[in-house]
Amino acid sequence: MKILITGFEPFGGEIINPSYEAVKSLPGEVNGAAIIKRQVPTVFRKSIMELEKLVDEIRPDIVIAVGQAGGRVDISVERVAINIDDAAIKDNEGNQPVDEAIFEDGENAYFSNLPIKAIVKRIKEGGIPASISNSAGTFVCNHIMYGLLYLIDKKYPGIKGGFIHVPYLPEQVVNKRNTPSMNINDIRKALILAVEAIVEHSAGGIAGDEGKV
Ligand code: PCA
């Protein structure tokens, strides 16, 4: 089994992005599944194009996109991506789409088809705070999650895919009072636990909890 895990470039004035810091620290294999780690640009459109190129090349069974959610307190496993770009800040190439559809021929929303409840349960059992999130926002993270699920819907129906948001690292909040953070080892461990839950689930664990509300 091949699992593609992506993290994002730093954006919005930050010099690191915890998502790619954690992704690049992952082992090459978890429970027999090969882990392929890549960074994607924090840029509308280009992020989806690069992700599609990676999926075409690697042909993974599972894709997990990971991104930074500054201000969130825990690991949040996203349930849904919506067909809208509405950026409050510019992306890394100066784009700032407002109220634009991502794909005109796409559904209004797509649900993650990863076992989101099993992932949250496993991360919490590992002693790390985690929850399901019902919004990935309207910036590049929602954009790539939507692009991934659109790609699965239109071209690769066999692939399972979804998105996980992670908090700031402690060094990013030194000058941001009252802002939560999580250390890199816990974020890394949470991603490994997520992969374990997904591998077990696809090996015939608790079938079909994906996307259930
Ligand atoms: N977080 C942003 C985009 C890139 C990232 O790591 C977001 O939540 O949309």
C-alpha cells in the first residue's frame, strides 16, 4: 500500500509550516505501508495541479493532505471540503480569490473518504488532543482538499483521501499571546497514529464510517 502525504509551504508571513515540518519527519514506512512525503505550494490552482501530478506519478492508494491551522488547539481531521475560494489574505503568489468556485463542474461539497472517526479516536488514545472539524476554511487548505476529492470523484474512484489540520508550533507563537500550539513530536506522532488507523481500516476494520454525519 502506498500513502502520499503532503504538507504546505510556509505562508502568511511565517517562516515555517508545521504541516511540512511534521510530514518530512515521518518514517518511510508505517505498518507495512510506504509513506511518500511531498511539499506542495500554498498557492491556489498550482497546489491542485501539483497534487494531481503527484497522484498521476505515484498512484497512491491513500492521500492525506496536511496543513497549518493557526489558532486551533488540536489536531483537526477535516470532514468536508466546499466548492469555494474566499481568501482573507494573499497566497504565496499574490492571488486572493473572493467567492469563486473551485471547479464549475464539481459538487458543492465533498466528504473526506478517510475513516475520520477512527483517526480521531486513535490519536486521542495516543494521548494527543484531536477532533473532527466541519470546516477546512476557504483558503488553500480547503482548496486542495476539494481538489483532491474532485480528482478522486472524477478520475481515481479507488483512492481514499482527506485532510488533517495541525496547530502552530511553539516557536511560531512566542510573540502571539494566548495562541495555542503543539510540539513537533506530538504532531508527528498524531500523523503516524492517523496512518495506522487508516491502514487498519482499509485492511477490513470498521467498514464504512467514512463521511457519516
Ligand atoms: N494552511 C492554510 C493553507 C496552507 C496551510 O498550511 C489553510 O488552512 O488554508
